[in-house]
Amino acid sequence: MTDTAMLGPERRERGFFVGMAILIAITIVAGFGSFSLRGLVVYPVPPLVHVHGLVFLTWIGVFIGQTLLIQRDQLQMHRRLGWFAILLAAAMIAIGSATALESVRLDRVPPFFTPSIFLALSFLELASFGALLAAAIVLRRESDWHRRFMLGATIAILGPAWGRILPMPLLGAHGGLAVMSMQMLFVGGAMAFDWRQRGAIHPAHFWILLAIFIQGVGTPLLAMTPPFIALAAQLAPA
């Protein structure tokens, strides 16, 4: 598609997704950066945590790059990089799971979480990411669905960043709902954009909201199940 052939709404939509990708990156840097500046990071940091952070930051960089490639109409490069993104996502899920287990084993769970809550949250966050990413891959030829599910998958892993921005100790039992609300606020911005540009909200957003809702509301419920209680007790240091 040439610049002259590209319709105004499509150009604006591509620009919007670039903006959302950059906003997500700023949120992550603000969350983890402020946590470190406040002296809340427990040192020394295990090597696996460094690998985890590097892999997830690489995902954000790839996500921004993919939106820029689409904005510049470099579709072939976008598709080639997409195969790397799939491999990277698989690594994220594996490394994220291993990091969550090691964090409980080394007693590095954030103080506002119990070990079982932390494990349940990590599981549901990665499951939401994986499910939305799978939907994006299946619908990769439907660009309107694909780009929204890719955005939703990335929003689904924003919980840890917001957990470091929000005053979680003061929020107590409502901390999880507050994090979920901030993630939904990102989805709400995309929905508002659709309403303004298209005159209707794209159906993909409702699936994304459902995934984030399950992630937020399901965490305390899953944490109370015997398997997660037993796993947390087994991993917790003596």
C-alpha cells in the first residue's frame, strides 16, 4: 500500500498503535525504575531475574518495532520479525514461570503478596498473555483483529509495572483490583479510539477485557486452591 493509497483512518490507526506501544514502554520504565530508585529492590538480584527482565524488555522493543514497521508500510520485515516474536514469547512464558517459582523459593516475593497469590498472579498473567498472543497469531491475516490482540497481550503483562507504581501496601486487599483497573484503562483508551474513528468498538477489545478480568478476579480465587497453597508451601524457604 502506497502513501497515496493509504486511507486517512488507517494511517491514524497505525499511528495510534505506535503511540500505545510507546506509552506501555514508558509505564514499564516508570514502574521498575521508580521501584529501584526508592531502594525497594532486594540485592543481590539472581541471574534468572536479570534474564527475565532482559527478555521482557526485548518483547517491548520488538512490539514497538513491529508497530513502527506497520506504520511505515514495511510489511515483509514485519512478518519476518513476527517469527522471532513468537519464539521470544515462548521464552517469556518459560522464563517468567521459572522466575516466579524461584522468587518464592528465595523469599523474593513482594511484601504486599502472599506466595500463593504471587504464584497465581504469575500463572494467570502468563496465561492471559499466551491466550491473547495465540489469538493474534491465528488472526494474523485479519490486521484489525491481529493488532488489537497483540496490544491486549502486551497490556496483560503490565501488572508488575503497575504494582510498582501504585501504593500497593496502602491498597491492601484492593491492590489487585487497582492494578486490573489500570490495565483496563489502557484497553479503554483503545476502545475510545475505535469509537471515535470507527463509530463502534472493535469486538476484540471485549475479549481482551475478559482476559484481564479473569486475571484480576481469578488471582485470589486460584491462590486459595489446594494445589497453589501446597506449591507455595513446598517452595517457601524453611
